[in-house]
Amino acid sequence: MEATVAKTGTEGKTWGGGNRPLKASYGKLMMWFFIVSDALTFSGFLAAYGFSRFKFIDSWPIADQVFTHFPFLHGVDAPMYYVAFMTFILIFSSVTMVLAVDAGHKMEKNKVIIYMFLTIIGGAIFVGSQAWEWNTFIRGDFGAVETKGGKILQFLDSEGERVALSEFAVSIPDVRSEHMEKNGVWYEGEQTSLTTYSYPEVLKGFLANDNLLVRTQYYDENGAPTVLSREESIAKLQNEGVLVVEGANLRHNEYGPPLFADFFFFITGFHGFHVFSGVMINIIIFFNVVIGTYERRGSYEMVEKVGLYWHFVDLVWVFVFTFFYLV
Amino acid sequence: MAHEHKLAIFRGTLKFKSNVSKIWGVFAILSIVTVVEVALGIIRPEVLTGNTFLAMKLLNWVFIILTLFKAYYITWDFMHMRDEKSSLRRAVVWTAIFLISYLILILLIEGDYIYEVYKNNYIKFDF
């Protein structure tokens, strides 16, 4: 077997992997180097998230009240089911990857092809799901009002159910249209794009509906967000409200502090980018397997190396899942 | 190249016949742990959310421990750490664990300190 190995140009060269420090080949060692450094990058992000959360520990949103949607099930409260599904997809694609590595060790080309293909499909489903998560998060849910201090006020009915702005906001004829970069002074658009309802419209609707209450972000002694009485609600909304927030972006976030949205976009985005590049690398390796490159080389170690990367992406998700969605 | 795999997990109490069956076994373990995590996250039992240990809810400790448990099996069995030389294993694992623990410790203490300052002093800053 060894005699038929196609040369890779690194034989006998110490730093080309000619001998194998720690009994691992050059490529595998380098992949481990990369993984350790990337793990430190991700822990930097997650630790920064923890820092900000501890800083605002009495008003940080609980993820299972934010991510409550499931595709095709509109209006159904399904906290975290979809993220759990995504987790399964990624763990399962890790399984097919490690099965591909195992088949590679046994030089079973067709099995490697099938398992690599399944891994790629799993990765693609995951990236697609993440795009859907982002879309849902950006579009938002019920809408909220932001105060002068940048805090979020959400609306509840007397039963404690969330109420969307569209259910009570009263339309006030308003001719103001959004100022875009393209009209008037160059490159000076508005700080925030205009929302469906303006703050006065929401306030008017709120005053007209006696059963509406305001919920602040601060936790009461039971650990649930504080719900104000009707009088307090009116006072709070009239005195401190300034802006309507629908959905989330980098500056405003109807679910809580803008930092929550920033970290969500940054951490899941960076992870999603890893998954995307993992899928791309897997596709390249997949075609190499199909055309028989590793069969001729006599070793499927390349599959093992991208496998390491792919498992690492799964590993990171396990932590993101815990620290973003569970804790 | 030799491809011998260590096929026993749980400190040797659970032995698999082949590498493939070990992979499926580990997948089953990871799935069960994930299901438990999600169930706990939805139910949020009173016992676990009401009590704290080291200023953190017991439920969060459970989540963190289960996460580390999953991370161990992904690294050891999917990434074949179990089959690597112990020197490679230690170089990768202890480096990361040491640096990450230090970073988390420092940042969380600092975050809690700033929270106290916001709460008990006159500074009202928000972003």
C-alpha cells in the first residue's frame, strides 16, 4: 500500500511533515493550531457577551422569550424548538462527517462520497436555518417603544399577553416621508428608518385602550420583567417614550438592549460564516474524493483534516447554543 | 498508517465493537443530552431556577456542565482526541482551558463590578 502513495512533496522534510511530531502529520497539527486559535477567538466573543450580560444582569432579555418562532407555524409559541432542531442538524452532520473519515480509513471511496454529501446537505440546511432566524429576528414580533434612556417598553393586555403595535396604534394623518440619502444633502439619510407607526400614534392608541399595560425590561423579585400599573404605564410612556422600534438592528432592538442584538448578529454571524466556509471546503474535498485524488494518494487524511474543522464548527455551536439560547 | 481506535467510553465501562458503532453511540449520547437541555430550558424547574450556587442559578450550572460534557465527547470521539498522543491532547486542551477560564473569570468579575456601580452610584449610562 505505502509503495503506491502519490508523492505530496513533503517527504523527509521536517517542516514539510516528513517526520511526524506527536505522531500527527503536519497538516493535522496545523489544523489543531488553527482550531485552538479559533477557539480562543470564539471564547473572546462569548466572554464579551457574558461581560455585557453581567453588566446589565437585571434587564437582559431571556432568549426563549425572543426566539419563539418555528417556520410555517405562525402565531405558535415555540420557544427554542427551532434552535434545537438546528443543533440536531449540525450534530448529525458531524456524525456523517466522522463516518466519512472512518470510511476513508478503510479506503471505501463510495461510502466517503455518500457521507460527505450528507454532511454538505446538513451544513446547507443549517446555514439556511440561520438565515431564517436572522430574518425573523430583524423583522421583529410585537414592536416596542424606546425611552429617552434607550430602554425598551413592551405592551401587554390585562391578561399579560403581548400585544402588537398594529393592534392598537391609531393612525394620525402624517405627511412626513423618510429622508433618504438620495434626496437633499448627499449621503445623509435618517439615523433610523421610519417605522410603520410613529410614537404619537402608539401613544394615542395606548391612551384609547384601557386594558393595555407597559412592561419594562427590569426584573422584579420573581425574576420576571416588571409590569407597570395602568397609571404608571401612562406616565412612563408619556414622559419617557421617544421612538417606536420594530424588530432589531445594530442600533435598536425591540427585545431589549441593542447590545443583545449586536452580539446576536456578531456571534451567530461569525459562526454562520464558519459553517459556510466549512460547507465550501467540504464541497472541494467532496469533488476531490469523487475524482479519486485521495484514492490515488492512498490516504484519505485530507477528509480527516476538514473533518476536524467541521467538528470544531459543531463544537462552537454547542457553546453558542448554551450561552446564547439556554443560559 | 495504522488506524487503531480506542473503542471504550465512560472510563471503559461502555465498550463498542467497531468504530462505526462507537460513532452512533456517541451520537445517541449527544442527542439525549441536547433533548434534556432543551426540555430543561422550556420547563425551567422551580428547584433549579430558585436556588443559586456561586451567584448563578443551578439551572445555568446544569447547562454549563452538560455543555462541557458534550464538548468532551465531540472532541474525544468525533475529533479523535482519544486516539492522539497524550502530549498533543494536553497541548491543545490545557492551553485552551487555561486561557479561556482566565478570560471568563476576569470579564465576568469586571461585568458584575460595573453592574454594581450602575446600580449603587449616580452614573446612569446606557448603550
